[in-house]
Amino acid sequence: MSNQKSTILCPGQGAQAVGMGKAWQTSNAAAADILSEADRILSDTLTKPLTESCFDGPVDWINRTDISQPAILACSVACWHGLRESNGDLQAGVTAGLSLGEYTALHIAGVMSFEDALRTVAARGRLMQEAAEASRGGMVALMGADDEAQASHFCETVLEGLPSEEILVPANFNAPGQIVLSGSLGACEAAVEAAAESGYRAKALPVAGAFHSPLMQPAADRMAEVLDRINLNAPQVPVWSNVTAQPHENDVETIKQRLVEQITSPVRWSQSLVDMIEQGCGDFHELAPGKVLKGLMKRVDRKLEVQNHDSPDATAVQS
């Protein structure tokens, strides 16, 4: 293994699965310590230990936004510490995270402590869950639209025949041909019906609400208050922003503003990967849980390999 600094990719909501983090917890002391610390930090806010939710579920419980978000962050950070213990030469040169994974990326880059990152993401999950329950919203996977212009035009076309209060916007640019729309339930249902006429395919997603859309504004407003209560540091390495698809600025107030905007703005993951590649980032590693980001990279650039660390089996890091 070389001393080349690596690009660390941090998963977001949707990567959760019952049993996540268990392999790291049972085989690596550093990972186990992080997960125990996560239980301690959130003992005053959760009804049962976070690790119990991760290891035992059930599925409906771990899929809750207010549980899955802190659970994913804790497992990702545990994986990172486990990798560092097993492979001391592994260093983060660049970090990026999908949606909530951006908080993991910021933590690894030294912007916020583990406790602040975990408590902030737990609050984020609660606020987004509450905003979802207060509105009738959903999300739709749109297959076949390759860019923002196509997705935005499709949304406008769908909304033309609906009442003015209906909302439909592009929410996640995951990879070419894989865009997620978000909005009011009526608009999402209309989008599924209208997709074929526009040459696309669409599928409603089993999510709690219209994430990364204007329906999340109540959560964004309250997240601004949460973020104002924590101390941030300038990033020690570049951290890509979901909102801008470019590295965060060193100004901590701007970082806070981008994190607030992220809740109602589209996640520009595909554009972020393209920009990282163009800037020469390499040696990509995906933290636990899951293998979602490895798959998305293949849709962006099939020549680039992402080493996945969902379990400790792959700790022999390749250069």
C-alpha cells in the first residue's frame, strides 16, 4: 500500500440495512469503540441503543429517517477508524458524502467532532422525519433523463396540468440516467403516469417524504438553529458540497449555510464525481454501509474503481 492520499466517499440514506456495522464491531477494536461512543452520545435521545437498531433492526425501524441517518453516520465513522487502525498509511486527501454523508465527510476532514456530527445528524433526521409527516410528499426515480435540463423540463410538463399548490423538482442527480424527483404526492403520482409519454421510465420510491424539495423548508429553518449551536473548523482537506458540486469554502459560516440549503436543494452527486475526476482525485474508497456509491461511480466512469469497505474483508487496501 502506498502513501498516496485517498478520496473517501461517504454513503447517505438508502444504504442502511439490518446488521450494518456488526462485522466491523466484532472484528476491529477502533470501530467497536466508535459504535460504543455513538450509543453513549445518543443515549438521551433514542429509545434504544443505536447499535441495537443497526444490528437487529427491524427493517421498518432502521428505515425511519430519524434512525437511519445517525446510524449510517456512526457506521461510516466506525468503518473509517477501523480502516485507519488496520491500514495506518491510508490518509484522506479528499472527502465527499451523499446527502447526510456530507456530515461524515466533514467530520473526517476535521470540520466537526464526531459527537457534534452525530448529534447534528440525529437532529437532522428528526426534523426531516417531522417535515415528512407534516406534508404529503414522495420521491420518484426517473430513468432516462441524462441531465438537469431534461429533468427540470419533465417536472414543468407534469405540473402544467396540476393545481398550483403541487410541487415537483429534481432532488438527486445520482448518475447519468438516474435522477430522483421529489414533491407533493399528487405530483409524484402524475410523474409516474406521465413518464412513458416523455420517453422515460419512473418508479415511486418507498420513502417517508419529499426530501431535498421545498416541502423540507420547515426542517431547513430549524437546522439553521441546530448548526448555529456547534463549533466548526475550516476543512483540513477538500470536502465536496452537495449543493454546489464543488469543494466547500474555508469559511465556516458558508459551510453552515450550504448544509441548511442542502435539505431543500438537489444533491449534485454526479456532478461532484465528475468535478473530482477532472481535478485529478483518485484512489477512491467507499465507507460502510452498503455499496451504493461504488455502483454510481460505474455509471459516471466505468474505468474508475472504488474500493468498498462494507465489511472488514477488504482492509488490504489497494493503491
